Amino acid sequence: TQYSFKEVFGTHVVQKKLFDVVAKPLVEDLIHGKNGLLFTYGVTGSGKTHTMTGSPGDGGLLPRCLDMIFNSIEPFQAKRFVFKLDDKNGVDVQCEIDALLEHQKRDAMPVPKTPSGKRQMDPEFADMINVQDHCRVEEVDEDNIYSVFVSYIEIYNNYIYDLLEEAPFEPIKPKLWNNCNTPVRNGDFIPPQSKTLREDQNHNMYVTGCTEVEVKSTEEAFEVFWRGQKKRRIANTQLNRESSRSHSVFIIKLAQAPLDADGDHVLQEKEQITLSQLSLVDLAGSERTNRTKAEGNRLREAGNINQSLMTLRTCIEVLRENQMYGTNKMVPYRDSKLTHLFKNYFDGEGKVRMIVCVNPKAEDYEESLQVMRFAEMTQEVEVARPVDRPLCGLTPGRRFRNQAFREELSRKLEMKGGPVNGGKCQNETEEQSVSDMFLQNFPPLPSCELLDVNDDQMLPKLIEALEKRHKLRQMLSEEFAKNVLAFKKMLQEFDSSVTSKENYMQGKLSEKEKTIAGQKMELERLEKKVKTLEYKIEILEKTATIYEEDKRNLQQELESKSQKLQRQVSDKRRLEARLQGMVAETTMKWEKECERRVAAKQLEMQNKLWVKDEKLKQLKAIVTEPRSEKPEVPSRERDREKLVQRSVSPPPVPNAPPVRLRHRRSRSAGERWVDHKPPSHLPTETVLQPHVPHAITVAAASEKALAKCDKYMLTHQELASDGEIETKLIKGDVFKTRGGGQAVQFTEIESLKQHSPTGRKRRSSPTNPDPDEDAADSEWTDVETRCSVAVEMKAGSALGPGYQHHAQPK
């Protein structure tokens, strides 16, 4: 059996190659604001969880996806709580001050805090996320800020549970019930409550009340995953020591929003926020209970697992049928929580990838064939991708341009003796520097107290100090003016450079706009061409459909005519065979009839010759004997008188009265009969006829007639081998059935066959014959009498004068 897939990996494939082919395009789509779904599918024990999670020292698809995401967005991550998820599958953005207040509020709450990346990692999973590839997305929008949220759920027995939910400690609530229907209080654990699915305003499905944690590194995200993985339901079965008993779904949400025109703060317009999602699904394995020997809860879990996987297959098959045959059947997403949650992906809200895990064990042969047959069929389903989001309209590269401007300003101010920090305005800096220089460089004034009237030194010293201060002030003013001119010149140069860069950027932008306009025109031309080709394709498809229909009709007509011709040929052959049979039968019949007539004619002629001979002998005896004496009766006459009594049939009586037809009385005269004579029945006109009194004669048997009678007789006629009509009377008893109807049980069959009677020949006599002689002659010339006499004699015996044997063997 051969199956075709997009990519096939061997048994020794490394996790990196599998990630590069399957999961890396999904992470790139996630960074660019598009959704993705990746799930593993296969039989129990085929390696689905290992493919998704990996092993120590070699991480699977999930840790590699997290590492690639944070390697790509690490320089552009927003502070915590700048993005805030709401309870309706949406996201809000707030300023950094509100985010700081939110952070302080969360720190004061007693709920578990978000995991920190600074603390030491759990050695149980530290090797799985130690990925040294440092894979990243090349084209990342540098003018956006990003934030990652993760959540982890499982679908167990068609119920959704949050694996990150921290169940509060409530020792009062009961956990179990004993046999006496009284609660047993246990303070260790309270069973989690199942979550429900809802639809947001964009018709996307989400889990209400699900815990979503904001993470800032691969370590934090995988720690959250590992914390939920410990709560996942697994069990020991005959096929797998750690068999997954539920479908696990790890959801990665990436929120991104553009910076403002200055590149300092995030835009707080909600329509500019992009929220993309990547779902990594580890499906539970399909299994047969007769192999796992599951009982109780394990049996119920296996039933729900197989039911959800069957619903997934049904949804894919209906989607494929709708796309291939143009039907509009409803896809049964709601039959399972698994398909209902990912309904949007199959309807076109993202890319879907499936990894099929196959176990080469011979015991899994039949189930592996089913898995691969379904996986091959899913490749025929086409999922429409959503269009890209429009740009925000701001100048690209503003983040790094603003950072470069601030760095350059700080460097210039440091070179000119100004403060390093560039957070204060220029006038305030200049005033502080001038006042500091005045206070530090001015010489101190001498004492101004006049203790003596004749003191002439204090005033000259004061004048000299003031003059020095005046000169110093002039010098400082000149230096300040020079600095002002230099700073103005520097600002002008900076403005000119900025203007030239802006002009350059405008030129580049105009060129890009021209290029974009040309590409748009080319795109419009190609779209028109595509539409034209699609129209031509549609016309050709319709023409091909018409031709196919005509071909199908002509083939059907050809087949019908061929069948009709074959039927005619077979009918002709049957008719020819029937005619040949009838010709042969008729030929045989007429041959027998001709032979019979020839034999009868020969016998008749011989009888005539014999009668003439007898008359001649009698005449000779009369002539030779005297008339006085009474003629003695010849010995042959005496013998004939003795033998007349043995004649088979008496001589025919002339002018006999007509024989009255008497019908044979039926043996069942006292009962009620149904006389069934078909329309094709022919009257035989014979003397003996079947007579059934108290009978209802019908041409076709009916339930009404059978209900009134006790007996049933069917008259059937057919042609015998000698050409005569043979009549069969098929008789039976009528009895009632349990359902209220009548049934006939046949008991006997009577066959009636007619034969043509043998003709009797009489000797012709003169007008007034002698009565005695006439009687003797009539008796002797009777055919049957002569035949019976001939039977008694032997050929060649001496019977007296003139006696000869003229009988012919019959």
C-alpha cells in the first residue's frame, strides 16, 4: 500500500530538521500576525508527545517554537501589563504608568506570581530548552512592541479543563462520596471545573475563564508548560506505559501594536492591535480496547478519545466533499469539543499542519493504515488564508531614528560641556551652566566696612574687584555668545542634515510609491488576466461538462441499443429453435399419420379382395350343388358364427339413436370448489368431461373467491407428443393463514388424454340382399371380427377349402 505526503521523515531524523520543515513557517506567520495550528496524530505509543515535547538534551517542537519567538522579539518586548487580555478573547493596551500600577497591584495579591526568568530553572526540564541554534525570524517589524501570553488546556472525556488553574484550598467542600452517600472531607485537592467554549465578536472560538500568563522568556514559558504538563492525565495501558488520556492544547498568543510617530510610546488605539495565535496540539492516540484490555475509566476514556478522533475525520471528509463536489453539507464541528475549538482554522483563519506519527510494530498495522489513509485524505482539503492587515500609515524606522537622535544630542552636549542627560530642555541647561560659571569664577569681594574717615584703600580695592568682575563678565558674555552661535550653527547643520535626509527619504519614498503604483498596475493587469483565464476555464469546464454529458448519453443510448439488439438476436434464435422444433414435430406427426393412412388403405384393399374371393367361392358352391337340397353351411361359416361372439367391438348399428352425453360425477360433489380455467383454455368436445357441482368458475384466482370455497382445481392444457391435447386437473385444499389470508395446498393431479377412435368399415350390400346372407356377410366382413379371427388362426393352417389368412400384422 502506498501513501503520498508532503514530507516523509525517517526513524533517525533530528528534532531541528523536523522543526525547520514543519514548525518554522508557522512561527514566522505568528510574528507577521497570522494564526497557525500544529497537531500530532497517530496510534497510541507512536511518539506524538515525544515529537511535541522532546527529550533532555534535544528539545521538541514546542521549546524550539518558544525559543524562536523570543529570539525574534527580544529587543522589542513591551513591559509587563502594557498589553492586557480581556475575558472576551480580545486585548487592550495601556500606558507604562498604568502598567506599573497594575504590576504593583498584582504583586500585592496573594495569587501565584508570574514566573521570573532570573531564578534558577527546574533541572527536570532545563536540558529541553537549552537550544543552541538561536533561530530567529528575519523580517520583524522594528516599530512595534510585542508581548507573549501562553495558556494550557486539556480535553478529557469531551470536557475542557485548565491545566494552569490553581485550585484554592477549601477543606470544607467534599471531594468524594462513600458507599453510604455521605461526603468524605479531604483537604488535599478539589476537582477542577470544566470550561466552556464561546464565540467572540470576530466569530473566533475561545475557552472562557482560561488562565493566560504573560511571559518574557523561553524559560518562563516552558516553566508554565511544565507546570501544566504535570497535571495532564496519563495512565499505564497494555500499549504504552505513559499513555495520554486527553488531548492537550498549548496556546501561544502574540500581541503587537505600533509605536507613535516619535517612536517613544505605544499607540493606544485598539484597532491597531494585532493578536495572532499558535496552537500546539498533542492528540491522544487512537486505540482498540481489545488490545489495551481497558476496563472501567480506561474504557470510557478510550471511547471518548476514539469518538473525538472520529468526529475530526468526519469534519475533514465533509470539508473535502464540499470542496470537490460543490456541495454545501453542514460540517459537524459541534459533535466534539476538539473540532469545535478549532473550527476557525478549518474555515480559513490560519495555516494547519499535521504530523503523522507511525509505529512500525506489526500489531499496529491495521490502525496505522487507517491513520495514514485519513492523513493522506486531509491533504486534499484546501484552506483559504486571510488577507494581510493594512499598514498603520506611520513612517517606518522611527524607533531607531529616535534613539539615534537622542544619543547624538547627548554626545554633542557632552562635547560642549553640557550635562550628559538629555532629559531637560536646552534653555534650562544653559541657565544652570551660566549661573554655575558665575558663582565659581568670580573673585570674592573685599570687605566694604569703613572704620576710618581717612581710609583711602578700601574704595580702590573695591573698584579694582568690580572692574575684574566686569572684565570677567564681558569675557563670559563673549564666550556665551560664541557658544550660542556655535550651538545655533550646529543646530542649523543638524537641521540641514535632517532636511537632506528627509528629502532623500522623500525621494526614496516617491520612488517606492512609483514602484508600488507600477506593481499595483501590474497586479491589476494580472488580476484581469487571471479573471479572463478563469472565465475561459469556466467556459471550457462547462463545455467539457456538456461533452461529458453528451458522451454519457450516447454511451447509455449505445448500451440500450446494444442490449435491445442482443435481445432481438436472442429472441430470433429462440424463435428459430422453436420453429425448428415445431417443424420437426409437425414433420414427425405427418409422417406417422401418412404411415397410418397407408397401412389402413392397404388393409382396406386386402379386405375387399378377400371379400370378393369369398363371394366367388360361395357362388361356385351354389352353382355346383343342386337347389332341392338345403345348402349346408360351410364349416367356415360355422366357425365364424362361433367366433363372432369373441369380436372386440360389435358391428355398427345403422341409424342408431344419438348417444346422450353423460358427465362423470366428481368424487367431491358435496364441497364448494373454485374452478380455475385460464383464458387460454380450449374445449375438447369429448364425451367424458370433468364436472364439479357447486363450483365458482374464475379466469384468475382471487382472494374473494378462495374465501368462499374449501377446494381448488386448476385446469392446465398442454400439447402431448402425439399431437393431441392433454388436460391436467391440479387439485388442492384451501385453508386460512395466520395473517387473515388464504393459502392453497395442492394434493393431487389428474391427467386426461383423448385418443381418436379407430374407424369401423362395413361391407356394401345390394339393394335387396338376402337377410341371412347379409347378416353373415356383415358379421364376417366386420374389420374387428376379421382381426379377432385372424388372431386365433395361424398362418398356413388348413381351414378347409378356400380359407386363407389375410390379416396384416398391426
